[in-house]
Amino acid sequence: MIITVVGTGNMGSSFVKRFTLAGHQVRVTGRDLNKAQALAAQFSGAQAEPAAVAAQGAQVIVLATAYGNAVSALSALVK
């Protein structure tokens, strides 16, 4: 399954870890692409993507941001 995780903090990192361990292809994105790349590099099966392309073709999107950042994070996915 192709899963996109939006968020690179504690929750996002945990989702990326668990989904990759389960064998899923995981795309990770966030406000800071460098942070997303560092997170993805820790797990086989994960790759960092810019927000504008991270959701393309994803079967599941997990929003792992603070409540106050949710709208801007979701908006970045559809630009």
C-alpha cells in the first residue's frame, strides 16, 4: 500500500516507522523537506516528497500535524 504521512514530528515519525515495518511504501512530507528527508533516510521503504506531489497516487493519507497546522498542511497537498 502507498501511504503518505504529513508531519515529521513525534507522531509522524512513529507512523513512518510502523508503516515501513509493516512493509508499506511510505511517502513523508512536512513544512521542512530536509527534515522529511532525514526521517525517510532512517527507514527502508520511506521516501521524502515535496508536499505538492506527496499525495499523488497515495491510497492512504495520514495527517500527523498539530491542530493549528492542519489546514495549511492539507492545503499544501493540493497545490
